[in-house]
Amino acid sequence: MKSQLRDYWRQLPGRDRQLLGMLGVFLLAVLAFYGFWQPAGQRWDTAQALYSRAVLQAAQVQLARPTLAAKGGEQPLATRLSESAASAGLNVQQFEMDARVLRITLSGDAVAVLGWLERIEQEDARFESVRLEKRDLSLQAQLQLSNNPL
């Protein structure tokens, strides 16, 4: 069979052999594209989509991660608030506690004060009153919080 094909190939005119060779190269290129290149590209797109989804989920998990509110049972409210104010770079000027109410006066950069207020509110601090006052280049906050646990 092999010798018959070889004989048939030799009997073909040069132009036909050249056209059949080009047709074979074309068919190999089409086969390579649809058999290898396109599926690899589809796998690449799928991998990128999965990676993007994983990055998005990681960001959502990071946002949903419990903050100091989870430590709420471990530390008293007054300790948590004074430590978080110090770590936020705020100057605590007054700190009074009684059985029901916690009074705090602090000052600092306006963005830092407002960020700290938002953070402690998210940690379930219950404000009874908040008074904000601009002092020179800083913001002073006078807070009254409920000292009762939730």
C-alpha cells in the first residue's frame, strides 16, 4: 500500500503535488488551531475568571472578618475604647466612668476622629450623645456612651 501511494504521488504533476502540500499545511494549521490553540485559550479565560472570582471572594472575606467587636466579651468597653483611641493617634483628654455611662473627651485630626467614631459604632458601641467641636486644626469630640453590654 505504501509503495502504491508513493508511485501515485510521483505520477502527479509538480503543480498538483505543490497544491496538495499547501492543502496539507493548511489543514494542519486548522487542526492545530481548533485542536490546541483555541481550547488552551478557553482554559486561560476560565482560569482568569476563576482567579478574579477568588480575588473578589478574598476581598469580601477580608471585609467580613470580625474586628474588635469579637473581642467584646474579653475586654471591658472602657479598655477597648481607650486602646483604640490611642492606636488611632487621638489625644484622650477626659475619661469618666460610672455604672451606666462612659464619658470621653478626645481630640485629633478630623479624619482620624471621624474614622474612630465610625469604627467604634460598627463595634456596637451605643452612643447616648456626641458633640463635635472644631479647635484650631483639630476636632474635639465629647462622647457619652452606654456602659451596659449588649
